[in-house]
Amino acid sequence: MHPNGPCTGLAAVSTALLAMSRRLEVHDVLRTIVVSARELLDAEYAALGVPDDHGGFAQFVVDGVSEEQWRRIGPLPRQHGILAAMLHDEGAERLADVREDPRFGGWPPAHPEMSDFLGMPIRDGEETLGALFLANKRHTGDTGGADDVGGPGTRGFTDEDEELLSLLAQHAAIALTNARLYERSRELTIAEERSRLAHELHDAVSQKLFSLRLTAQAAATLVDRDPARAKDELQQVAALAAEAADELRAAVTELRPAALDEDGLAATLRDHVRVLDRAHTAHVTFTCDGIRALPATQEEALLRVAQEALHNALRHSGADRVEVALTRHAAGALLAVRDNGRGFSPDAVRTAGRHLGLVSMRDRAGGVGGRLDVRSEPGAGTTIEMEVPGG
Ligand SMILES: Nc1ncnc2c1ncn2[C@@H]1O[C@H](COP(=O)(O)OP(=O)(O)OP(=O)(O)O)[C@@H](O)[C@H]1O
Ligand SMILES: [Mg+2]
């Protein structure tokens, strides 16, 4: 059978379309389209350009040109002449000799010689995603030599070629749109991951470092008049530094704080409060009542919220008393962090920008099906309450 007979032709088209739809990355999709178009239409050169908004091409993929030749051609083409027309017109463009077209503006010295030309926009509804360009249709049995290009006997592209390319362009539009959506969704995942890490670092690590700094300062002031206590404080510094390192590792690898697994929520919180009580002048206390083990994610969220609420109370409120209470509540638990400090207006805190703490606490409560309450008034202290549903 003739190599371009109806059956082999259909099989080749089908293979090309399948290859296209299997690709997930935009660049791979573009490559597959160009290679398929060149093979199916038996052209010497094929290219696909995706326009940018500045009169150039965001991407320009070619097939039939060696890498060496591609380098010698120089910078990517701009949107001008026939390339531009393909991006602004809706239909195909078929020329017997592109060099004779009035829009032809010449090409750089190393550019291969081209004559017969077929261009096809790739459109998705009203939007032009790109355009396909093919040049130099080969004769059957032609070796592809440049001698007879444009010379007598050149057939140029046919109606059938144009139909085939139009079909390819329609599928290319779908494949390209899918690939873009896929890349977009991956970017979103990466952005979410970055924000998780930012919250994690904020919640765990920067607090530990804050306590560490205070403890180190305490040690420095004690070192002359009470060396024994300074030594204790320094041991505390070492312990806090080790914890900060662990938290950092956990944040990066998304592990739970190790202490939670080993000691459970109540013991971990009690330890944390004890450390803060020693490091700060405010009196920090912990009470716990009838608490049972909770699902791991809820325990972690409670710990993180307690840490941030404590951190805020110690840093912003000027309180001399801070109380942490963990109590059983239906099947779950209720956490309250209360200070007798200066209070603030929660509604007046701008959530965008620098202040991550309150936002992060809300996210964490919401993330485990819980509820967060911030009760504060200027002059009347602050209570942060978090409820989790239990397992
Ligand atoms: N217990 C509190 N007492 C008084 N003011 C508070 C208290 N908690 C929060 N605030 C006020 O609310 C603001 C927002 O708190 P938030 O935790 O969101 O951010 P931050 O502590 O300023 O910064 P970050 O937590 O991102 O390091 C604080 O800057 C502070 O003015
Ligand atoms: Mg804060």
C-alpha cells in the first residue's frame, strides 16, 4: 500500500494524537506536536511558536534544523511578517513560495532556505495559543536535498495537508490547554507547600529561637554573681538549641514534633510551659483535666496553637500571668491560653503581610475540624480558645 494510504495515514494521525495527549509538560507537548506535524505532512521543516505579550515568542520549537544550525540562526524570531499574520488570522495560510509573499521580510543569514509554506493557528475559542509552521513539502522518494527546493516540480502542500494540519492544531489546542492546567496545578501545590513551611517555621522554630535568646541573656547576666545558676541556664540554652534543630528538621520533612509521639500532648505542653516560665518574668502555668489521647493531627494542631498563643502573650501583652488549660470537652478537648496583659483588638490586626500568628492558628484549628476563638479587648487581657472534636 502507498505509505500515505488511508489506513496507515489514519494510524499515524492517531499515534500522533495519542502521543500528544500523554504529555504533561507544556514543552513536551509542543515538541510532540511539531515532530508529528513534520512527519505526517512530510515536510522538511516544522516549527511551533507560542506568542508572549511583548511581540516575541515565549516558546519557539523547531524540528528539521540541527542544534548547530539553530544556534547559528541566532535569537528567537519576533512576531512580524508571516509569523505575526498566523497569530492574528483565524485561518490557515498556504503559499507556493513564502519568499515571494509581500509580507516576507527576509531571514537571518544562517536560516535555512524555504519555499512552499503552510501555516496554521492553534486556537482555543477566541484565544490564539500559538501557530504551526511547515515548510518545504518533500516529494515521495525525495531525499530532502535542498537543490530542488522551490525549483520546478515542487508540489507544495495540498488541501489534504491543510485539513490534516487543521485537525492536528485542534488537538494541539486541547493538549496545550491541559498541559498548562497541569503546570498551573503543580505551581499551586508548590505554593501551598511553601506556605506550609513558612507557617511551620514561624510556629515552631522562631519561637524556640526566641526563648533561646532570652535564656542566653539570662545566663549572661547571671554569670558573675551566680555562676551555678548561669550554668543551669546555659544547659537550658543547649537543650533549646537541640529542640530548635529538631523542629527545623521536622518542619522540613513534615514530621510531628518528636515529643508528642514520645510523651503525649499534656506532658509536652507541661514541659513547654515550664521552660517558658523559667525564661520569662511572667508567671506561666499549666493545668490539665481529664484529657484522653486525641488523633495525632489534632494533638499537633493544639500544641502549635498553644505555642503561638503563649508566644504572643509573652511578647506582646506585658502580662504578669499566663495560664494554659487543657480540658476534656465532649469527645475532644478544649485549650485555653489566657493572659492578664494589655489586650488588643483582633479585628484591627491586618492579616496580610507580617503577622502570621493569628492566621496560622485559625488555619490549624480549621485544618483539623476545630474552632478558634480570640477574645481580647484593649486593657482587658486576651484569651485564645481552641476546641477540637476528638476521634
Ligand atoms: N496576647 C496578646 N496580647 C496583646 N496583643 C496581642 C496578643 N496576641 C496578639 N497580639 C497583637 O496582635 C498582633 C498579631 O499577632 P500575630 O501573632 O498574628 O502576629 P505577630 O505576633 O505580630 O507576628 P508573628 O506571629 O507573625 O511573628 C500582634 O502584633 C499584637 O499586636
Ligand atoms: Mg505572633
